[in-house]
Amino acid sequence: MEAGFYFLTLKNSTLHKLSLFVLFSFQVLSLQIFAQAKFVRKASLAAQNNVGNCANNFIFFTPKGEKRTVYALDAIYTILLFYNPECEACKEFKEMLAASSIISANVKTGVLKVLAIYIDTDLSIWKKHLPEMPKTWIQGRDNNEYLYKNNIYDLHAIPTIYLLDKNKKVILKDVLSITAIENAILHKSNK
């Protein structure tokens, strides 16, 4: 970058041309502004939904079209699972979560609710895969990528999983370990 400034502004340079320098300068500034905006967006996302803080509430839609919110879920624990059913890592995590006897037992007793949120826009994919989801989980979908577009949660990589307490405070963030979720539930339940 500095070489570009040097050769385009140096009067003895064969590349000396102020009009190119102006274009080059604006390109560099644009890139810096873009990089800065991207950094600010990422930092803003990272500052949200952290352990010990309340998770962002949002509206989701059930398969029947009902509007619900995360905060309206009444349970001691809530697992938020942001996913796409055609994502291999999401499928694997869903299967491990569903196979956990600790998770299943706590869902059965009502201590835990699992909210699985489809984050993409093709509703035919979501509806096609709904029968594959555990019946005891709450199924929901984002509305037109609202969560992503409005920076409510960092959903650049899925699955994205949070464990929340009864007050919707984050206990675990971006957790991909079933054991960590089980241990957090067992540890908190034994207090």
C-alpha cells in the first residue's frame, strides 16, 4: 500500500499520475472503512449473549404459524439450538443431544426445554425435515433472517447452541459439547 502511494505521487516515477493516486487512495479508504465496519459488527456480536448476561429475546414462529418468544418459555433450563436440517454438523449435534439420557430425562420432567430454531429462509426444507426432529422439542423458525440481519445472535457458523437458566441468563455460549451441557444442568440442579 505504501509503495502505491510512493510511486503514484513521486514526480520522478514512471507511474506518477495524480488521477491514479486519487483512485488508489479512495480504494484504500474504502477497504479500511469496510474492514472497520466488519470489525465493529463482529465486536458488537461478540459482546452480546455472553455467559452471565441475559440472552437476547426474539420472536419465532412455530410450524403452525404461532408467534412465540424465547422469554415466554417456562423452564428451569432452555437449550437454544440454531440450525439448518441439511447441515451435517447440525444433524450430528441434534442426534447426540437427542441421545443424551440426561437431556431427555430433564425434557420429560419439564425442567429443560429445547428450542430448535431454523435460521434459513427456505421453509420447504424446514417443513420437510420437521418429522426428523424430536417430538419433545419446540420447533421454531426465524422470520426472513431477522436474527442474522439484525445482529441478534452470531449465526455465521451453525449449529450455534446456548444453555439458558430460568431467567434466560446465558450459562453456556457456543457450546458444542453435550457433556458440558449435561454437567451444567447436573451441577446447577444439585445446588
